[in-house]
Amino acid sequence: MRTGAEYLASLNDGRTVIVDGQVVENVGEHPAFAPMAKTISELIDIVHEQPDVMQYVAPETGEPANRTFSIPRSREDLAARRKAIETWANHTHGWVGRSPDHVGTFLASFAANTQVFEVEGGSHDFAANVSAFYKRLLNENLYVSYAIIPPQVSRATTASGWEGEFLQAGVVEETEEGLVIRGSQMLATGGAVADEIFVSCIKPLGPDDKDFAVGFVVPANAEGLKQYCRRPYITGATSSFDYPLTSRYDESDSLLVFDDVLVPWDRVFVDRDTTGVRRQFFETGSHVLGNWQAQIRFAAKLRFIAGVARRVTQVNGVDKIPSVQEKLGELAALVSGVQSSVLAAEYTAEPDANGQWLPGRQALYGSMGLQSETYPRVLAILRDLVGGGVLQLPSSVKDLTSDVSKDDIARYVQSPGVPSEERVKLFKLAWDIVGSEFAGRHQQYEMFYAGAPFVVKGAYTFRNYDYDGALASVQDFLDGYSVADSQ
């Protein structure tokens, strides 16, 4: 497996990443992407630094590999996998939403159920492609991002009903070498600094959308592939002191544009199959295992925010007030709920037909169903606790060092037993959680992490709850008495 330094060196590969109308020459050195690339390199190095937690011998290769990419074959494997994911999540405090273990988990489940990708009578072995790419993931410790959502041209219809051809990424031509892809796809979080990007469509497609029903992996530097990134927040951050999260964890989000990109056959998983694109997510177990990783990461993030909230109340000297303790208690309940759901899903895990152990769906999707409400409520509690303290802060770290201002800041922006620099640092961190552009992006991101809330609750949470058992219990109770019993 490569090192973090090797990963950073690999980023200078001619990929087309566009910001402010300009092509970035080297994303590994560009100020908008270098800090995130450094964070990813740190995660890669952790795999080498903590082999007892982060490594295992992969049966697919016979070599040491990143445990977060493993296929869990037992309950013990699943628990070890969680600990490895937690190690990465704790390093970033949960602020890297699409770290390499997210899509890597999806690919692991693909490889655990390659029969889903088999096409009877087909001229190409897509199942073998999945297995081969998974071995690459293990051997090289790759960072794979994904873009699996159509562009928001129209949410009332699917791509086949849009005016204009191939607005969504689809197959414009088939050749002996592979598929030629034209169009666009979103939302490639981290795509600018990823090695590879998995492209598919998780949104349900109709019979007329066949050309857009694909699944494939493409290198970030593929000829004809362009990434249009949202505005980088880090370039507006005045310093790491003023924007401690923005300056470290500003993941890029990219719109991918395919200008007739050739995808070789050995990189294709699904070829113009509207049923196949759904099956890859929901019949391999990838949606379950991948979102369990996401909830582990989410729990680490909430715990970090809870720690900030607790420290704020200590600095402000209000942590003994009952009403404040009530808010901290509510915050603790929200965070504990997510943490408990992660463990409950692990406790209720079962193997699938191929021996892959999958977390319990009811606990997992129950937590996911509340994520769009949990995160805003956690932020609301922190907002309430910091009050105006995040508004009346020095304009930048320079106010703490300038001869013009440093004495006044030291005198007036402090708390008993807490010097000015410590207080300002804490409240700058709180602002980067609740008020900066980075903070706003994260609120939107967590609310729609697994899709629109009505889809998550209606399609995942509702369908995976044991309502049959609940109904049977009610019916059994109702059958136990009648009108005659009351006479």
C-alpha cells in the first residue's frame, strides 16, 4: 500500500479541475485543495502507523490491506471494521464526509456480491471487473469518490424527458474499446483530490432512461473529464486560527462534465441496465454497509460538537445553571442516540447469502431518518449556548498580536481563569461550526447526506422498520376482547 507522500505526488497528473474559470495546474499544491489533500495523506499514513487497528490480510490478495475496505465475514470482522472507521473519523473529528472509507465500503460490498453484476449471455464480464477493481483498491489503498446524482435540470422528470440531449451522463456511443460517456453528474465530493471516481445513478430511472443506467469507475485525470468545483471556502479563510475547520476540512464538491470520455470495458460495472443500477446498491448490501460507515463518521462529528458546547458553558461560567444543563442534556441525548444506533445496528447484524455481515437495517435507517432533524437541532443548541459571543469576536488573529489592539483584546475579551487567546480560539471554532460558509455547507450536507429527507424516511426508514411485528402485536391485543366481554 502506498504512503501519504506517494498519494500527494500522484495528484499532479494532468486532471482538469476548474475553479473561477481557470484550470488548476496541480491540485496538490493549489491553496483551495492542498489542505484537504494533506488530510487525506494523513489518513493514508495512519493505516501504516496503526497496523493493529487499520490493517488486515485481505483474502482476495493475500496481502495487508486497509481494514476500512474489508468485506466483513463475521461479527468480529464487523466490529474491527467499525474501530478502524472510528480511528479515521476521530482524526478528522467527523468533518470529512466522504473520506476514502465511504465509497471504499460500497466497492467492498460490490465485490462481496459480484453475482449482482453478472449479465446472462453478455459479451463482457462485469462481475470480473468489479473483483479486479476491488483488488486494486486493496493493493493501492485508493481514494475513490463518487458522483451518483443527476444534475438538477428538472426534478419533475428523468433524463429522457429533458430538453437537450445527454445533460445527464450517459452512453452516447459503444465501441470495441468501451463506452463513450457524454453529459454531467453530481455531486463528486472530494473528486478534485480523489484517485478515481465511481459514476452511476442512485435516483430511480424509467424504461426510457436506459442510456443513463450505467456504473463505471474513471480516473480523475481521464481525457475529456472536467470537474467544476463549487466556490472553495478555504481561500477566504484569513488563517487557521480564525477558521480552524475551514482551513483543514474544506472538501470540494464537483459537477462532473464528460466530453465524450472513453470508459474502457474493464472499468464498466453496469451497462445501460435500469434494473442493474438499482441492484448494485440494494442487492449487494452496499447501501447498508456504506451508510453504516456514514453514521459512524456522523457520531464522531456530533461528539466533537458536543465537546465544543460543553467547553463554551465552562468558559462562560454557566454550566451549573439548570436550564443550561438541560440543553447539554438534550445535546447528549441526540448524540447518544446516533452512537447507540451504530452499536445497535452492529448488534443486530446478520450475514447475507454470500456470507457478508451487514448491520441491522432497522437501527441504521432509523438513525438516518432523523439525521436531517438531528443535525440542525444540535447546531441550534450550540447557537443558543454561544449567544452573542460568536459575533463579538476580534476581526482576525491579527487583533491579538497588533500593538494597536492586543492589550484591549486581552483585557476585554476574556473570562475568569481563561485568557483571551483561549477564549477567542474556542469561539472562533464555534463560529466555524454554526456560522461560516463552511458551516452552512455542512448543515445542508448533513440534511441531504443520504438523499432528500422524505426519501430517506419514506423509502428507507419506513420500509425497514418491523411494522409487521408491531401490527401483529396490536392485532393480537385487539383479538383478546370483544363487545361480548363487556356485557
